[in-house]
Amino acid sequence: MCEARNLNGPVFDLVTTMSKFLYLGMALPDVIARVSAAPARSVRMDGEIGTLRPAACADVTLLRLRAGPKELSDASDIERETVVVEQYLEPAGVVRGGLPVFFQGEHA
């Protein structure tokens, strides 16, 4: 029931968690691989999901790298720390089954 404790944050969504990994020093390509290709491998679906190769499932979240500042909080139950980051990710669009579903902001 971990998610029940985080209904009101600070674990809001995967994109926020990805931004936290950027803050911790992980390179953007590594962050993306760890939320796409690595989980696909763990469920033995690499090549089908978690990739942009031709003939793979075309479910894609488009992300925009933004310049900060933005506050991010950790998920500790004991003592929460909030940091101000200088760059973060935000959702910019969704493609499901190869079809655009949602686009936000400048390119909507």
C-alpha cells in the first residue's frame, strides 16, 4: 500500500521521479532507459515495449526538459527534504498505438 501513503505527494508521478534522478546526477539518456528499456527487459518484453524501434508498440510519452527553478521533495516518511532544481522534465504529449492522444504547450 505504498501508493496510498503518497496520494498527496511527494511521489506524484513517474516524470517527477525522473526529474529527481536528473537532480541526483543521472544522465538524461540513462534516466529514460531506466523507465523504458530496463522495465521492458524485466518483464521479457524488450523489443516490443520500451523502445522506439520500427514495429514496436508505439506508446510514447513526449517529455520536455525545462530550466528551473522547481521544488522537488523526497519520499521519506521520517524527514522530508525539499530541493530546488535547475532543470526538470514535464509531459509534453502522448502517442498511443501510433496515434497522437494529447499534446500540451508550445506544440499543441
